[in-house]
Amino acid sequence: MFKSQLLKLFGTRLSVSFCAGLCASLCLNWPASALSPLPPPSPLKQEALRNFQQYLRMDTSNPPGNELPTARFLKALLDKEGIENQLFELGPENGKNRANLYAILRGDGSRKPLVFLHHMDVVPADPQFWAFPPFSGQIDKGFVYGRGAIDVKGKGIVDLYTLIRLKREKQPLKRDLIFLAVADEEVNSSGSRWMIQNKPELIRGAEFLIDEGKTVTENETGQALYAMVGIGEKSPLWLKLSFFGTPGHASVPMADNAVNRALRAAQKILAYSQEIPFEVLPGLAESLRLQYPGDVTRLPGYQKDMTRSLKNPAFLKALAEHPEINAMLRNTISITGMRGSDKTNIIPNSASLSLDCRLLPGQDKERFLQKLREVIGDKTVKIEIEEYYQSLYSPADTAYFASLERVLHRHYPGLPVVPTIFTSSTDSSLYRALGLKVYGFEAYRVDEATATRAHGNDERLGVEGFFWGLDFLHELVLDLNR
């Protein structure tokens, strides 16, 4: 029976043997509880999976992005359902073929709107390191492969088909549901910046916006372990440090060589980066415990529970040996570039360093820069800010969090629902500045091995976790509209 469903799903042009193989591949990834018996996916899930594959086949590598054809593809799906939508081309100043797509499924207005946000662009992929072509949407052993599968086209299709399902069911809603697909998140966030600058009235009145982020994490046997939700992220502070000195022919060394100044500054910055004080943000103890790859109780300075232990300097130091945890516990500095002369035999007038600094929410940018100047100790240094925006927190005691926990516990009683912060940046902070409560959560189940493939080789998303997400988000939206 399942083979016949797959033939309907992928078309009669595919062979029965292919569908049989696909059936076996999907079943290999499903937990034993789901195999006896295995119900076929609903027609809506089959349709969503087909269009997920099609979405992955559209190359939106950024640069250049080229999201306009993708926005038109998504718009056609919405038009077919009669869901109100608008396509916005971003204009030549943002590059060619850049666009955003906005759609709305209207409620009665008695509750504030809920926005589902995702970005259509993806990072580049090198096919030689992939088992399948990165823009194939190939299904193998229960996974859909493709650049953007988990970052973040899978979320986009789950969001889209939640609106489509509710429209088909003619569900009465109290909230407007807004679907927002934007360009350019992976480089300059020009899509979200354009929306905020040009069409803020379409989203400003919303109560919650759900962006990319964490998921329901499961182990290799399919057991759900916890759900993690992003409530904030570090502020990006990208700096160019320029140093100046006496130029000349490189055959005659100069003591105040600009490159030497930059090198000395780099050494001081590297040393200081290891001494930046720790700061434990409130409410993140459980997140730190879950994201540490080992047993925290075995670390030096552990004292009965995480809250007490996080006050112990020895414990903090040991915990921060893990790079991801370290980045959650302090401001960070990464030296990402250095530039001097273009010719080997010329001492240049100037040299520069590029720094990617990330500040914890609530940190004072000017105080950080003043400390950096003191550390460098070179009066010739010129510090230019190339990128900065202040990151804000969203509270974890809202109706969204309550609904998320309530619905998750119907599926997995007692499952921890844990707030966390992201060390990298997304578009979320731009929308928090509008006054929206923004959360980073993707409605599907993902194992750790799959989660780590975002931006990496063989990016993929489990078919079962994707199907589960379609049901879960539908249930969550209904709960939020009670």
C-alpha cells in the first residue's frame, strides 16, 4: 500500500523498484514504534514533501541569492489556495533578482498576529564533497538532501503548508497568520531590512515572530531529548582596525612599520580574548548543561547543581573549554583577516586587521571599544565599525512559550523546553527592535548529526521529522488561537 502511495507522490514515470527502494530507505530511519504498522503519509504531507524537494532544487546560493524565481514558486502555491499574498522586488540597489514574499491568512483580529519567517537564500555548496548534488532534493535512507534543507527551507515549507492546511480546513482563527519569506539573510539581511524600512505596517502589530533556530532534538534511535528555543542572540560588532607607519623599501626595515604595529596589536588582542570575563545570563543554566557534550558533573568545581556551579570560577573555566559554550559565556573576538602591502618589497603606509566581535545581550558597545583601545595601546589605530546592531531578549514567560510547552507535552510528557541564546546572528534582532517577541524554533525533529550539517556537506532533513513538524505546527497554531 505504501508503494502505491509513493507512486502517487513521485509520479507514474518512476519505476516500482525505485519506489520500493525509497520505501525501504524511509523505513530505515523510522523508529521501531512507527514501523508496526506504518501508515502512509497523508496527501498533504506527500504534496509538501514534493514541493520541499522542488524548493531545494532551486539554487539560491548567496551570493548572488537570486531569490526572485523562488519567491514566484512559493507565490504560485499560495495563489492556488487563494491565500492573500504580495511579492516585493527589492530593487537594483540590492542586486538582481532579489525579492521578498508576504502572505496572510486572516483571523477575526481578536488576538494579535503570528508571523512565520524564513529566508530563501542559502550558503554556497561544493558538489565534490557531497554524496548527492547539493541542489537535487535527493531522498536517501529517510533523509532529504540539499543545501538549505535545515537552513532553512525545511522550515519554510512547514510554515507554508500550515497556512495551506488551515485554509483548506476553513479553520476559524483569532490571529492573522503571516508567512514571510525574505532574501539575503546569509550575507547582508537586505530582505528583512527592506521589509522593516518599507513595509513595517505589515508586521509591526504582530505579537510573536517565529524565526529559524533550534528544534526538538532527538537521539539516534528517534527518542526526543529536549526542545530548545532561541530567545536572543549576541550582537555582531564587525571592526576594521587600521594602523599607520613609515613607508619605504622593504630592504630597509622600519621600526614603526604599519604591518609590525598590526602584528603587535593582534598578539595583544589574542591574549586579551582569553581573559575576557565570563558572564552567565539569567535563565540559561539548563541550556548550558544540555549543550555541553560531556557530563558537567565531572567538571572541576561542580557543586550539586548547575546554578550553584556557574558561580564557581573553576567550573566556568572548565565549562568554557568547549568553544560553543565559551561563546555563550563571554564577549568574543575573532581575528578574521589581515592586510598589508600588495607587493613583497614595499613597506606600506597602512595595515589593517578585521575583527568579528560578538557581544552578549545588554553589553555596552562603547565600553567594549574603549577596552579594546586600551589593550592595543597604539595611538595610531583607527577603529571603524563595519556592522553592528544591538541584540535584545525576548521573554520566556509568554503565551507562545506556554503553548509550545503544552503541545510538546502532549507528544512527549515532561520534555524539557529550554530557552537559549545564539552565538551567531540571524534576522531575529532586526524584528525584536520593532517590539515583536521573537523566538528561534523550527517545528521538526532533528538528530544531532543532522543539526551539525547546516552550512556543511550533505545537509539534510529527516522525512519523518519533517512530516511530524507539519502536524505539530498545525496543532501549535490552533493552541495559540484558543
